Amino acid sequence: MFAGLQDLGVANGEDLKETLTNCTEPLKAIEQFQTENGVLLPSLQSALPFLDLHGTPRLEFHQSVFDELRDKLLERVSAIASEGKAEERYKKLEDLLEKSFSLVKMPSLQPVVMCVMKHLPKVPEKKLKLVMADKELYRACAVEVKRQIWQDNQALFGDEVSPLLKQYILEKESALFSTELSVLHNFFSPSPKTRRQGEVVQKLTQMVGKNVKLYDMVLQFLRTLFLRTRNVHYCTLRAELLMSLHELDVGDICSVDPCHKFTWCLDACIRERFVDSKRARELQGFLDGVKKGQEQVLGDLSMILCDPFAINTLSLSTVRHLQELVGQETLPRDSPDLLLLLRLLALGQGAWDMIDSQVFKEPKMEVELITRFLPMLMSFVVDDHTFNVDQKLPAEEKAPVTYPNTLPESFTKFLQEHRMACEVGLYYVLHITKQRNKNALLRLLPGLVETFGDLAFGDIFLHLLMGNLALLADEFALEDFCRSLFDGFLLTASPRCLHPAGLGARLWHLGRAGAGVGSGLRPPAALLWPLPGRRTCSATCCGSSSTCITGWPRPGWKPCGRRWSPRARWVPCLPGLCRPPRPAPMRPGGEGLPQPRTFPPAERRGREGTLLSAR
């Protein structure tokens, strides 16, 4: 507790113990010790007896004096660090550190030593090693001192950063799998500035400070983790960290990061959720400005463009441009802005391959994508407009027109073989769903079962699709719509979905949305009761939440004997409760939706909050 006092010539408890051990008159020895080591003020000696009369212990008095002096000393150290020339103030601080460092392990004086170290731009290496070797001292020192330790100890810095990166990924996945989902509130709703106020980004920003070396270390960690996991959220963090430093006007880092201005411009586009012509030209200028010999910059640019928020903005802008081209009767190949959006998308989608192969050059644009796929997508837009106009015509002028219900084989092939086509196609599906275009959705759903890299069953697309499907709540009362959506698409995702629990949460949200939870709407029958001709259960142990037919749609699935109930629909079966299913009761004539079955209380039993029918 009193380590270091002897080095400064100040008596401590050990000295008092030795004095009392060797003296013959303890009271005189104590009085002499107090005189030599007390506060040397002549006027104080006559005032101390008054404290004794009031019952104030000398320890309490000396402790209050000590605390006051320590606070004054801390203020003086901070003042020295901010006044005068740099060389002079740093010399004073170094002298103070040399005199006081021996007291660093003394808890009452440790804050003073740490304050001196905090204001020194370069603490002597010997003292840094002593701090690093002692875990308690390391935890107690300020982040400014830790930066000086971290910049020469990458492993130690990695140990500090790793928990933050894990926390960041968990937060992103939690947001993706959240059941609090709607068209107006989804994963992409928070603005860039709001996202940068997150705990992880703020902590990383503080840890990096103005240290370029630490910033480079963080970027290297993010690149390594991105290569190892293919998790695109690391790309988001890379962009958020740079823009967080930009907001703090950390010129030491922003001026040396070649991606700064590009990221700044792209951040503005993400904030507006659209890439206009002016910013498109700026982004193009940054790409064209990459000089020969500096191609490695493309690796960082591609990682920033791989950020899901950037991909979302670019894809939405692409779909919007395609609609505008339909009205202008212009082909995709004649639109420079559209070609630039595709160029940026291609660069972002190729980020992992580029960083992995270390071949830094822009991927070639597929000619067929521009000359065949995009015109085909525009033809779908024309089909929608034609059908809508025909439906608005007077009855006597209306021709018998049916909405096209088939997809060109080439369109499905594009979705399966070309990532760019798949990305644009999926965002077009999201667009028509948000427009409540049921006919177009049912037409395109079969093409989503097999897509490039199963992108249609990716977390982000399913997250957005579930939110948009809430707008079609009334359609869930229709059997054909439910069959196409659930049997034809969503339930085929179970065996290959990256996060089966996430899919279950999304289906649960879809059930709430379709049932009008919180909106006062009556739940659509198709979500509350089995489909005609189906034997249904609510168990995920059969692999499905809407059917128990053996082997459907996967051979390994088994029937479950649980009777269906609205509350148990999304809850897994309990072990040992599976048995051959019973057919669902049908309406008279076997047509339409089955009648709801009710069971008397004696037939039901509760277990772990789940409604189960009696065996």
C-alpha cells in the first residue's frame, strides 16, 4: 500500500513499526513521528486540539487534506499539459513522471501518476513495459497510454478488439432476426449517423484515437475476419469506423485513408437511400482516379461497397432507374448512371474474391446482363403497367386480358448463374411486394427457389421480404397465395437456411402480420387453420410449420401427432409426443377452408407454456 514512499524519503508504516519496536518510550516516539511527518504549518498545531474536542479523528483530518491536495495536483498537471510550448510542457511532465512513477502502485496516488502519463505523447518504453506487465496497472491506465502499448503489441490489441467485434456481429444478427419488423422499421431504417452512435463503433473510435497504426490494425482485423467468415457486417463496420473518425475531424487518419472521400460520398447516398446523377459522377471520378500502381485501393473500395447498406442503396437505385428507363423508352445500355450503378454493385459483390486472390482489378461487366436480363426485367414492368391500365378501362372497352403467370426460362437461368442479376432480381421482388403487387409476386416466386448462392434465402432478403409481406395481409386469406408463398417458396428454405431459428422467427412475424396483431384486424383463416386436404401440426421437428404429410417436401421428414392450435403453431414439439397425424376436419362438401376445431379443457394439457392435445 505504501510502495514507493521510501524511495522519496517519506516515512511509511514500516518505519513507524520499526520505531515502536526499538523505542523505550512509545508515546514520545509517536509524538516525534507525528511532528516529523505531519503538515508543517505552525498555525496548525494550535488548531488540532479543537478537532480533538469535536471528536474528529486525526486520520479523517489528514485524509481530507490529502484528497484536497491530490485534486489540486491533478488540476495543476492538466494545466501544465495545456499551457506553454510543447517542448517545455512535455519536459515538465517527464520530470514529474520520473519523480512520481515509484508511487504508481499506491492506490491513493496512482491517479496522479496516470494523469501525468495520459498527457505525455510518448511515455518512456521502460515504464510502458512495467505497466503492461502488471494487469492491475494496465486496467487502471488511461486509453491514451494503452494506445502507446497497443501500437507495439498487436496481439494485446487484438485481445481488446475481439470482444467488440463479436458484440457488433451479434447486434447485427439480432437486428436481422428481430420480430419487431415492418415496412417502416427494418434493418436498414437507422440512418448512418444513428448507427455510428452504437457502443462498439464509439469504443473502437476511442481506442483508435488519432493513431494511424492502430487504425491500420483494426482494418487488418476486419479484412482477416471478412475473409475467414464472409460476413458482410465487417464491411459495414469498416465504413462506420472511418465515418465516425470523420465526424470527429480526425485529420491524421482521414487524410491518409485513400477511401475517405469515396466513403463520405457513398455515406451521403446511403443517408438519402438513392444515388443521384451528381453523386454518381463523383463516385465514378474516385474509381477512375485510381492510379496505376495503387490498385490495392480497389480492395478497400470493394469492401466498403460490400457493406449491406451500400448494396441496398445501389440495388434500390438500380430498380428505380429501370422504372425511369421504361417511361423514357430507353435501353439500359444507353444509361450512364445505370451502368455506373452496376459497376459499383459488381465491385462490391466481388470484394471477397478480390481480397482473397489479391488480384486488384475491377470485375468485367457481363454483356448479357445489360443486353438481355435488364430488358427482360423492364418487360415485367411493362406487363404490370399494361395489366393495370387494362383493369381501369370501362367494361365495354376492356379486353379479356389475363396476367402472365409464367417466367421465361432465361430469366430463371440468370438468377441461378449470375450474382448481379440475382441481386437486382431480388430487389425487384422486394419492390413489387412493397407495391402490393400480388400478381407479379406470385409470378416471380417460383424463380426464387433456386438462385445464385441461395441468395433468396439469405438473412437480409428474407428480413426485408417478411416486412414487405405484411402489406399483403389480406391476401393470406386466399389458399392459392398461401400455397405459392409457403409451400412453393418459404418452406423449401428450411434445409438450407443459414439460420433456421431466424427463419422460424420470420415466419412467426409473418403470422403476426397476417393475423393483424396490434392492428385490430381479424386473423386471416389461412394463417389460423390448416389448408384443405392437409394434415397439419405446429412442430418444427417435422421440418415444417404447416404440414405433417410424410416425406413432404423432404423425404426425411416425419409426421407429428400434435393437433394444431394457434398458440402452439410456432413452438417445437416436445420429445415423445409424435404420433400418426389425424386429418383436419373439412367443410361440408370437402371444399374451402376447414372448420376450426375446438377441444374441451379435459382434452388439453399444458406443458412449458405450450398448448398440446391429449395423446
